[in-house]
Amino acid sequence: MAHNNKYKIWIIALATIAAIEAMVIFNLLSQPKKKPVRRLRQAAPVVEKGRIAIVIDDWGNSLNNVPLLRQVRYPLTLAVLPNLPYSAKVNQDAHAMGFEVILHFPMEPYEKSHLEKNTVMVGMDEPAIKRILASDLNSISFARSVSNQMGSAAISDTRTMSIILGELKRRGLYFLDSYVTKESVAFSLATAMKVGFARRNVFLDNIEDANYIKNQILQLKMKADAYGRAIGIGHDRRLTMQVLKEVMPQLEKEGYRFVFVSELVK
């Protein structure tokens, strides 16, 4: 009797297992088939072709182009002139927007027309040069460096540049040579004095024409291709800002990375 009960238990257990398996198979077969997920092809990462720094000179006369500036989503370095009606405002706004600010320092050119207030002249004594530089840096409080506004005569003068570079070294600032003359002694002096230094490669908007500016940006790309880095200088002009807003995204897609000038300092 006990033997027969044992067989009955095994039969019931096997029947139960078979019933469960049948239910599982039925459920699997009755479920709607899922469509295979379409895997999107991942685009290969763009190889960096070079780094480009764009400097916009001569801020401080107006706020006309600040709205356009707010629309630029790439690093720009803004060179602000001192002692102008909107110098302090641009200094504050540009810093708040995350752009790099530098002092666009008025220096004596060979041609003596249209000089800015307190332009540093070659004949000035050392205390006068230091006093003007200190005052201008205090007024452009977020300045990371100094670039020359005009200055073909002053930047070719060893004594004048030694004073200016010595003060920049003491303050931990770099110098950007706008490179308005091949007679500039800035590079050799900065190297000897161990002062951070950068130099302009291309002026972008000497002619206010969109096609001209785009062609100059092409020249800038070629410099970046050749040297891995390039610095272009434009000016606080509506057309210049509009062209940059248009072409910078395309340059990024091509593999060029926009940086502040401070990232290209040697």
C-alpha cells in the first residue's frame, strides 16, 4: 500500500512540473514579438586639427555689440580699451559671461594721429609708464594680460618694452603682441625675461566685408593646420561678430577647437 502511494506522489509531481512547463511555453509563444532595436551608428570622434584663439579688440566705446556677444557660445578674448565711457561695463559683463578679458594698452605708434588718453610714449620716464599701466589695469580689473593698441613705435623700443614686460611679470600677466610691426622686440624680450607671450597671426577684418573676413578666417585655419595653433584679431564691429557667430560652429565641426589666448601662451 505504501509502495502504491509513493508512486502516486511521483506521478502527481511529474504531472505538476509538466503542467508548469506547458504554461511557460504557452506564455512565451503567445507574447508579441519585439522588433529588434535599431542601433544608430556612432560617428567617429573628430580629430583635433588645431586650436584657435579669437581676440576682439577696441571694446569700451559702446555696448552696441554686447547682445551679439551674448549669442556666441565659444571662447573669445576681449581686449578692452581703458578710459572710455563703457570700459568698466564691458569689463564686468564680459567676465560675467565667461569670456577672457585683457587690457588693450594704448602705446605710441609711428603715426601720431588719434592717440588714446594716456597713451604710453617712448620718451616717458619709467615711473610715468608704470603709473599709466597700473591705472589702466586697475580700471580693467579682470584683465588677464595686456595687448598693444597701436604701439608700433613703443613696441619697437627696448627700454619701453622692458619696463612694461617687467611690470607684467611682477603681476603674473602675459603679453599679447598685436604684431603691428616686424620691428617689434616683444618676443625676444619676453623670452629673455621669462614673461608669458603670444602673438597675433591674422587680422580678420581690416576690410569690413563678410567675404573678406571669411577669407581671413580661412587663412587662420591654415595657420592652425601648420602650427597646431593660431591667433586671430578682429574688432568690436557688428559684421565681424555676425560672421564669427556663423562660422565658428562649422569650424568646430571640422575639428578646430576654440580657446582663450591664455591657453596658447608660451
